[in-house]
Amino acid sequence: MLCVECGKREAKYEGLCEVCFLKKVKFTSLPQHMEVVKCPHCGAIKFKGEWKRLSEEDMLKELIMRNLETLHEYDSIDFDFETREYEGDIELHTMFHIKYKELEAKEEHYSIIHIKYESCPRCNRYFGNYFEAILQIRGTRENELESVVQYTHERLEHYAKKNENLFITKEEGKHGGWDIYISDKKEAKKVAEELCRKYGATLKESPSIVGRKDGKDVYRMTYSVRLPEYRVGDVVEVEGEYYSIEHVSGHFVKGISLKEGREKTFDARRHKINLLRKNGELEDATVIFSQDNEVQIMDKDYKTIDAISTRELKAGENVKIVRIDDNVYVVP
């Protein structure tokens, strides 16, 4: 059967030959003018009321797919595109590659994309100094605050990867500590609890009413994280015994006895843990003699002293010591 249009070639597609079919049939249609709503601050794109954070390439791909109109059935379709700036807008050249039965077709479209700017809800909150919680860090030692704040930032950044509405509104030093104003109180509480687990800190929660919404009170939360007196490496006293702190996790503190060398774990909620020496206050010494339970050391003043050690030492070994009452202990 010959083509009903030209009568010259074999009819393969709906009574038409390949040449006449491609002249008469169009598979795709794309508007010559399209509009995109973009946040001028963060670059987020608004599609049908929904804000998305996309690269320009992904934004254009989604824009093309949302506006593509199919005029004829096909087996498969793919496309690529080129762009250039055009008087503040984007000139888009789209090339569709279509397969229909044994036929391969290419269709091109030229469009102008107008960019309309509108601030997204997240940026409205950010630039409006919006916050739902204050995370307070208290009780840090000298030169320790920076590392604790850095860890807090890292955890907030971790949660922000899955929650685009999470951000730090502002932060400031206060009362020898640090206050971080956070946009999401649930995420703020998660980080506060992580700080408590990592540093053995205590957490105090304080709500305050800031208004009403839909007939209900709206609260801001203050999460006050207070680090304990002790740290890993400190020497403490618990129930008359002396320990070097080996590990802190939440309310639990694991120490090594200076007298017996055994490990013991304490619940800080049930035991009073008294700080005797900070790890930076321990003295340096050198082992002179060690045999069985007899240990002699030389302190920083070159005095020879008998000491108590729960581990085997070697002459010439450098150690840390602590003086408690009339005894000198080698810290494990």
C-alpha cells in the first residue's frame, strides 16, 4: 500500500510514509513562554505552591516535563536542552528525541522563561529572626567552649540535611557560656540530648508562651545544657575512694580506682562525684624504680617519692601523678 499523501512511498504509519508522517504529525508541544518563581535569597523554586531546592539544570528539566504536552503516542522520549541569558530571562532551546515503532524523530522548541522573584517561607523566617528554641551551653572549662559549640553546629548541620526549615537564627556569648537560637524546637531538643550523652551534662527545659495560634498557646523552649564539673582524665572522689575518669556517657561515669586498679561505673544521679584534680592539674613525674608494689618516682622538683601504682611500670617511664592527703598516686 502506498502513502495516501504522496502516493510514492510505502505507507508505514497510519496510511502515510515516513516522510509524510513526520511532516504531518507532531509528537510534542512546549509553550513559547514559561514562568518560574524563584527565591532571591536561597534560589529555591516554587512549583504549584511547593518550594523545592534544585540546581538550575534540575529546575529546567522539571519545568520542561511539567509543561510538555504530548500530541501523539510514542514508544520512548528523551530530551536535552541549551540555554542562554536573554534580557534578564532565560532562552531555552529544547530538543526531543522520540522513538515510535521503527521511526526515530527529533523535534525542537524555543521558549523564553521569565524569572519571577518571591521570598520562600524558610527565608522569610530566617530574615525575620524566627526561632522556636534557645539552646544554652553552660559549665564549660577554659578553652573548651569552642569545641563544644563546634560539635553542636555539626549535629545541627546533620539534621538540617533532612529538614530544610532548620537553621541557626543567631548565637551569642552569655553568662560565661553560649546561646544558640534555633528555628526548630524538636531538632534543638535532639541536639541538647546528644550533648548530654556526650559530655555527661544535665538538661533543663523551660517553656515560655509567645502567643496563640488556632486557639492554642504557642511556646518557645529554652534547653539549658550544663556540663558537669568532671571530665575524662580528671581525678575524683566517690564514697571515699579515688578514681581517674575513663569514660562519660549520659549520667554514667566509668572510673579506674587509684588504689586497686579496678574499673567501676557510677550513676551520677545516685552518687556524689567530687572533683579533686582536673586532668590539666596532674603533675608530671618519671619512674625511677618499680618492682611488685614498690614504686619510686622523681617529681618535677627532682625529689624522689614513694608512690602507689596499680599497673606495672618501667624505669624511665613518664607518668602523671596526683597527691591526695599524704599519698602520691600514679594515675592509670
